[in-house]
Amino acid sequence: MREHKPPRKTNAKKQSQYFDISPSAPNAEKKPTFSQTHGEDRLDDYAWLAATNWREALQDPDILPKNIKDLIEAENDYCEQVIKPLDALRKTLITEMRGRIKEADAEPPDFDGCYEYYEKFQEHAEYPLYCRRLRGDSRETILLDIETRAQNKDFFDIGEIVHSPDHSQLAWSVDENGCEMFKIYTRKISEDDDRTDEVCSTDGAIVWNTSSQAFYYVFVDENHRPSQVRHHTIGANPTTDKLILDEIDSAWSISLSQSRCRNYGIITLYGHEATECWLINLNNEISSPQLVARRQNRLRYEVEPHGDLLYILNNDGGADDFQISIAPLDQPESNYWQKIINHEPGFMITSMTIFNNFLVWIKHNNTIPALYIRELSSQAQHILTFDESAYVLELSPGFEFNTNILRFTYSSPKTPEETYDYNMVTQERVLLKKQEIPSGYEPNDYVTLRLFAPTPDRELIPVTLLYNKKFKQGENTPLLLYGYGAYGYSVEATFDENILSLIDRGFIYAIAHVRGGCEKGWRWYTEGKLANKKNSFSDYITVAKFLIDTGYTYSGGIIAQGASAGGMLMGVIVNQEPALFAGVIAGVPFVDVLNTMLRDDLPLTPPEWLEWGNPINDATVFHEISSYSPYDNVKQQLYPPILCIAGISDSRVTYWEPLKWVSKIRALMQGGGPILLMTHLESGHSGASGRFKALSDVALEFAFAIACVHTSMKASQHS
């Protein structure tokens, strides 16, 4: 095949004040790899970029083969050269965003017995102090100085910080390279130094025994799958830790949490369509875990013990949007479950918590959440709702079980986060903290709006908008359109102070709540997965065209943005409708879908067959995925500018997916661009750690978006 490249322009630096298009892009070598699947011959010129030592390289990227490492670094250098004209803008954006962060700040304390525990930031600090004080006393003890521990570390992400039941011990977990492998350290609170018995290869979760001399944790295997629960005694050699539960099915993983009553550890085994829960008696270290209900096809549930009862949030019997049941703690099997909160189709219960005297849950109706509270003794029930057209509620129940106080947070795209203590008896609400914007912010200068875009198959896609009140429909207004649409994950309409840097420059911010999430209940998810996956892509394009047709933006004025599975969305829509977008921002993008789903040795492949299908065993699935997989559908066409951000230690979307994708686009594109890839050499899927360091990526993305819009506008004026 003849290789097509964009025409080389002369005197390029003078033709764009936003991008320097004179540097030559890296040219990844083609090394054809041939394969055959379900009778179809396949060619992959860039398969060699997936190093054979990828597992080891996740924790030590320096051991990658030199030619791969050199290409990654060349891509980074090229990206920096092309966006060099944006340096001043990036610095300005960072200054703006940092000015919206209250540098010396503290969270409201969580009470536990005679103590209150809290995090606080000192001025200029990237990381917080974790502290406690006697209840009502102003004198504090610093339990963990995270800022000091993170010094000279390129990456430092705390998993959990958990004090022991007797308040004498502290355990904490940390990931130091971004591959989501956490080490657990412990110390006596009365001492400054951690013990030497560090526990490695964990997912970061920690649950103490009542004795305060041992804890449970989740072991992560070489394929980065949380696969075992183990028990560690303080001071013992971790190699002697006791195995509590082992999940051998590679399509299933394990999570661990503590019950609200704090008498049990809750082990949840999960696949994409089912769960299985076990209880650990934290008062009895020699007891075996107790099975709640054995896994069944498509049975999803989670549990909370309460006295001699078990409360179960579940979808048993076709309750797709969930119901709440109870069962005797000593007879927890599903045939003993008794419904106490009925299932309502389209009204999805997304979370549940319990107190000694109250049951609390959040239910969504057509994307809008409401808070439900029921007194257990009287069964009296009331509901908290809010007036904005789009907002998010989150429960923060804290440590205490026998309390009438419920803590929750509220925010909306235009309302900074508010933390409340709510008295469930008197129904009085106390505002504990409102997120401050030191540089100044007036919510009434902005508008939050929820629209619904109609689809050809008669669905209504929720669209969340944020814009300045001075905006007028019909003007040529640039718009950043975010999308995800996978795993049943709902994109929440939360406050993001960073986005104000675009809004104040005349942008609209929009979220397309496409099928594949749960914004409109479980049905919304199932209609965006497996054989229905293409609905996610068509929904996004429908929303983009709807916003153009209704005068909120214009064709060629949209910046498309998505990350991870949302990055796959970006790859599909830019293949299908490249002229619709001024630019595309793809974060850690899952773009080599077919090849990844054909590799059962990769960490997430077996469990993800229930999300995308198994192309190894099913020819129909193979052809369906191959019809949309972004890497496999790159075309000989003009592509808009694309900014791709990746992490070299990413175990979820391995570094070679975006590297292969940008290499193939450049080889086939017939004009457009630039096509940029920035790979973090010190982090993984979540990007940079530290509250200020993380602003660098955001500034890069926003500067890129601004440059794309202005470049597109100038191009249209000259055409």
C-alpha cells in the first residue's frame, strides 16, 4: 500500500501562532506482523511496540527495549516542540487554576470515639498532613506527613490511611510509580517511624482486626488482578501471611472493605455482571469467612450487617435498577432475602449505607439524584431533593455507627462542593464547609442546564451544560464535549473549578451522557455494551450535532474529550466524523480494542469479555469489534488535531495502545493534524500525583483546545 503523509508546508512557523508544525513527527518503523483469526488474515505494522517484558516494565519502565523507549521519548519531544507557542498560555492557565485552590485548607474532621481525624493542606504543599486531635481540642497530632514522605518521588499516591480500633496503630498504603501496586506500612501512633514489615503487591485496601494487632488486605498478582485476601500480623514476615480467600477465575477480582458496624470485613468478588460477598468476623481471627450468596449469573449485590440482620442492595429477580432486602445474618442465602425497598424501573439505587437507627440510600431518576432516609424502628421515611437541574450527591458516613448525623456532599457544575451534616431525626442541615475559590467566583454568573438530545431510535440522551450567563444561542461559541459511556459508570454533574478557565474564555462545557453509563438506569448501560456498543458512539455524534443544530455551538467548533474507555469513544468518532471536530483530546485511550481483547494474557482482558465480547471464541464478536476498534479503522482521510496523553506504567491501558494509534494515523492521514502523544514517564492511568502537579496536564489540554478552536476558525475564514 502506498503510504500517505500530510503535505509538508514551508515557512510553517509563520502560518500558525498556536502550533509549530515545522518539526518532523517521529516515524515509527513498520514491522509487519501477520495473523489469522476466524479465517480472516490480519496485518499489524506496529505490534512490535508491545514489549514482551511489559509486566516487569510497568514497575520499572527503564527496562523497556531501547528502540521502544526512544520512540516514546521522541514522541514527547515532538509534542513539546509543536506546542511550544502555547508555553505562555499554559503558564497562565496553571496560574489561574492554582489561584482557585485554597492552599492552606482542611477537611471537616471525622469523629471516632474520643478522637477526630482529618486531612489538611499547608500552603504550597502538594500532599496533605493526616492528623488527629482529641474531640473538641485544638491541639493536633500529625499522624502522617505525606508531603515529607513524597519528597524526591516522581509519583506518590496514597491508597488508604486507617487507624486501628484502639487508636494505637496506623496503617497506610502507597503506590510510588502509578502502576496501582500499593505497599502497606504500619507504625505505632506514639512513634515516628514505620515498621520494617512492609506488605507489597496490594490494591491498597486495609481492614483492621478488632485486636488492633493484625489486618486484612488484598494481594494483587503478576497480571495486576486483585486475586486474594490475606491476613497480616503486625511485625510478622509478610511471606508467612495467612491466605483467607483465593479467587482463581481470571475473569473475577476481589475488593475489601469494613462494614459500617465495624464488626466485619466485607469481601466482594466481582465480575462484570455478578458479585459474590463473604464476611470476615473481625472479632475472631481464627474464624473462616462466611459466604453470603453464591455467585449466580447476573446477580449483583452488596451487603451491610446490622445486628442479627443483613441488608442487601441487589438486583435479584430482574430488579435491574436495584432493590434493598434483608435476611438473617445466620441465613444470608438469597432464598431468605426479603424486600424492604422495592425495585422501580428507571429509578436506580446507586448507593446504600446504614447506621444503628437509620437506612440511607441514593436513588436516581433520569440522572437526578435524591437522598432517602428511613428510620429503622418506625419505618418513617423522608427524602432530600435539590433545585438545580443537574447536580451530584455523595454520602460520607464517616466512622461512627451509632449516630443520628449523616454527612453528605453536594455540588453542581456551577456550585462548588458543599459538605453538610444532616440530623436524620430533626431533619436539620448544617453546612460544615463550602469549597472556597480564593481568586474569586460568583456562581450566579454561570448557568447549569440539562437538555435531552433525541436519537433516531427514539431515545433521549441527557446532556449537561455549563456556560457563562452572557452566552447567547446562535453565536459561534466553541464547546468542549466530554463523553465516556462504558462499564455502567455515570459521568456525574459535579463542580470542576478548572473548567472555568475555558468558560471564562468563551467556551461552553458539555457532558454527553451516552449509553454505556447508568445515568438512566441499568438499561442505559446494557444498551451501550456488547452488541449494542455502537450506540455509545452514535449517541455522542448525535449530541454533537444536536448542540450545533440548537445553536449552542457550530460545526468545527467542538473539542471532543474522553479518557480510558472514553478514549476509545474519541477514537471511533474521529474516524467516523473527523470534520465535525476542531480537535480531540484522548486521555489514556483504549484504542487497540480488538488486539487487546484477543490477548488473554493481558491484565484486564478476561474480565472485559463481558463488556466487549470475546473475539477469540466468537466470530460474530470478532467482526463486530473489528468494525469499530479505533486502531483497526484508521482511514486515509483528513484528521483534526489530536492530543493523546498516556502513562508508561499504566496497567489498564498499556502504553503501546496510544503509541500504535498515533503512529498509524500519521502513516495514513491525508492532511490535518498535528497528531500529538505525551506519555508520562513517571506515572500510570491516573496521571500525575500531587494537587498542583496535576494541573500541568489540564493546562496542556485546555491550551490545546483553545489553539484548535482558533486554528479551525482561521482556517474557515480563509477557505
